[in-house]
Amino acid sequence: MHIQLEAIAAEPIYGAGDEESHVTANTTPTATLERKGGAEGKYIGLTGTDDVYFAVDRSHGLGNDPAREAYFRGRSSSIQSGSSNTSHFAARSIEANAPLVRSIFVRESHPAYPLLDAELAGSAKQSRLMAIAIAIITKYTSPELQGLQNNVLIEEFTSSLLLEARSPGLETIEAAILFTQRALRGRMSTSAPGVWAVIGCIIGMSHDLGLHVDCSTWSIPAATKRRRKRIWWAAYMQDKWFAMALGRPSYLNEANTTTLMLTVSDFEDCDPDSASNKPRRSELTTGIHCFVSMAELTVILNEVLLIFFTIGSVVSLREATGQQIIDIADKIEVKLDNWRTEYLDPILMQRFFPDVTGSLEIAYITVHVMLLRGIFPKLYRRSLPLDNHVNRAVAVTSRAISLVETLQINRLSAFWWSCSGFNFALVGTFMASLKRLSTDTIRANYWDERLGYYCKLLAAHGVSFWPAKFAATALDLMAKNLTKATSAAAGDAGGCGMSAASTSDGFANGLAEVFTSPETSWSGVSYDFFPHNLTVLNEADFSADWAAVEGADAAPWQNLNIA
């Protein structure tokens, strides 16, 4: 019987006493969760800070290849509205502050995220939607703008966007993209509430304007061609990075686009034919190179997601041998190494104040993490040696720790892309999963210590650096969810009730034991949606002659695009 599963994208604001628990689905989430007091479930995807592997009983040996179609985390139905608590107050008008807002944006945010032409970024003729988006971005780091009520601005933007989306222009999409680049702060923001819906709106508007089609031969001004390409790739990047961060299927299919890859010449400030004689700001030039590099890196990220983290690919890769999976990963590893040599290394040699390269470096680390996160459990359940890949994991997580250790004012004061907070959190999630996969005490203790130290670093920087605070909060919530999903004995481990500032102590003082618990208790009833028995599936995983599969004709995984 076909069962419809509903994925709930937005997460409400939680009060201090709200509870969350994990459930799996055997009926629609509404039917299942009504028995838990009228709660609605939030879908847990294959990526994101909630690793599905944490939620699966380790004894069934499936790694993070879930045998169920969907997992949901229960949440209280007695929640506050997502609307602003300050909506009934008169918002301070942004018109009086518009010149200051634009000035701060051009000085601080635009160099790190040069989506707009310089003329539009500083223009007094911006649409109100653009003005609001820029105000939301700039007020986080600008004490002089604290009188602008952020919740009110967000409400006005989202309500206006729905109207503008009916007949969008290029500036409408630019404003929406900038809106998704706002800093994500607070407990509520760890699931980026509403952002995924806005990204869907962005993709829809982009298709409405044909941004997915190559315009290089169209009879339109060269500046418009460059602008269309920038907008398309900005939308593409937000789609892929938030799909990964939130565990959602991407809105975009590469088969439906012919838009060419970005180059630095697609930015007015680096266009050799530009009529402007103004000297280029060094940090802006670096930001443009970072923007192009991020687009190239996102293509590699998309390949990782398509091969290892779609529902279909998870099933298809069951037919692949361990060596075949390693070969697939090695090809992507080569692409990452080539990307680092061509893009990242030269960029990191040119640092200025502010240093806008931080978002790109943590993004590179995150793609490495996601590649390893995709293959580790698959090799684990095939009982293959993991030493080589453990060494890679040590190297990539050490680079992440070093990045946080060496954060200085030139980076801390720069604008960071909105996906950066998730990327820092995903590194911690990966270390937690490596502890769970460790087969000996020495390795388990190593990852325990590294995770605890990483959380301490994040907590220390989180006082004034929002991506670190975001990551510390996200890891805290992940740990609490794991604690509630494990047995009572594991739930009694020390340090489970942590604030963002004390996250590291909780991990160091026993909370990480949650990750090694061999038993995970679940509420609700699960079902196996695959066309075979779960027990038989497990037997095949552990007893099949994997070498024999090597010669199989046209195995499903071979159809994956790994060129």
C-alpha cells in the first residue's frame, strides 16, 4: 500500500519547556504523532546536523543507509507562532536609515558576497524589497541600526515577497537571495525556519525569468547577461548548500539548465571592458574570486549529494562493492584536490582586512566531510578496513579545528555566508559519527576528545562570532535529541542539559557516550518500505560475496554520473 509522507520544513520557536523526541513513520506523520498529543513531525533527511545514523539501531548494520523511508522528530504542538512578537509595535521606518544601511552594506557585506552590481548596491532607487533585505543583513553588525526591529523587517519581507513573486524582476530575486544570506542566530535558527521555502520561491522565480537558460547569444546588454548568470549561480548555490544543511531534496535538476559557469568577468568590478576607472578594492576582488570558486565547489558538492545522499542512490549503492564505492569516492577526491589547487590555495595567499575567505575554506572542508560521511558507514557495514579513510577524516577535521583555533579579527569581522554556521556544525556531527563507528577504545576516545575540544572552541568564539554560536547551539540540540532517543542509562550521562556556552563541557563529561550506545529506543512504529525483508537485507549485507557482484551487468549504481 502506498503511504503518503509529509515533510514539515519549518521549525517553530521553542519555549524553555518544549520537548522533542524522535519517531519513525508507519502511517502519515499526523496520524502517528496525534497519539503523542497533537504534535507534528519534522522530517529528518539524509544530510544535515541530524545524522540519520544516530537514529538507527546500530545492531541492524545498515550504517546510515536507512531501511525506512522517512524519520521524523516529534515536536510540541503548543508552540508559539512564527510571527514576530513585536509586530503590533510600529516599526522604525527604514527610509530615514536607508543611506546608512546602503553604506554599511557596500562596505562590509558586498565584498564578501558581490551578487549586486556596485551601482545597484549603493543606489537610492532600490526597490523596497531590496532595501529591507539589505537592512536585515547589515543590522546584525551595526549598533547604529539596532532601532530597526528585525522580526518586523523579516515579516514585511516575506509577505511582500509572495506578492512580488507573482511577477518578479531580476531585483526581486536578488533581494530574496540576499535575504537568505542573513545571519542565523538563536535557538530557533538552527533549522533556518522558512529559509527553505524562500529558496523554493527563488528557484521558481528564476525559472519564470529563464535564468536557467544560456543567454550568451541573446540580444540583450552585456551587463544584463552578466547579471543573469550571477543570479542563477547564487540561486544554485543556496539551493545545494541548504539542501545539504537541512537534509532536503534539491529543487534543481542539472538536466534542465544550460547556463554557463561563472567567471570573474561576469562581475562588473572585474570586467576589463567596464567604463569605471575607480580603483578596485582588494577585498572585493578577493570576494569575487571566492564567489566564482564557491560556484565551482558547489558543483562538486552536488555530485556528492547525488551519489551518496538521495533516497534512490542509497538503494542503488547497496548493489556496489566496497571497492567500487571507494573508487567512486576517489574520483571525487581528485576533483576536490584539483579545485583546491586551482582556486582555494591561491585565494588564501591573498588576505586583506577584512578577510572574506573564511566561508570558502569551511565550505571546502564541509564537502570533504560530506564525502567521507557518505562512504564511512557503507564501508563499515561491509567490514572493510577503514584506516586509510580514518586518516583522511583526521586530516579534514584537524583542518577545521585549526581554522577555528586561528580565527583572527580580520576574519571574525568579515561577512560570512549563511551556510557557514551549518558547515561548522556538520564537522562536529561528523566527529560524533566517527566516534560511534569506532571499533576500539583508543579511536573512540580520540574522537571524543577532539569533539569536546572543537565544541569548546566554538563556544569560546560564539560570544561574538555568529557562525560559531550557531554551530555550538546546533550541536547542543543534536546531543539533546540523541540523549532523549537513547536508553535511560545513556540519558543519565553527565552534561546533557547544556547552553551554547557549556556545550563543550557536556561532550567532554560523558555526553559523547550517547554516540556509542548500541541501543536506540524509538517511539512510534516503523515499517520497511523496501521490497524485501529487513532481515534478509541484513544477511545480504554481511554474507554476500562482494567480489562476485563486481562482474554483475548494469548494476544500478553504475548509472550514477561520476565522470
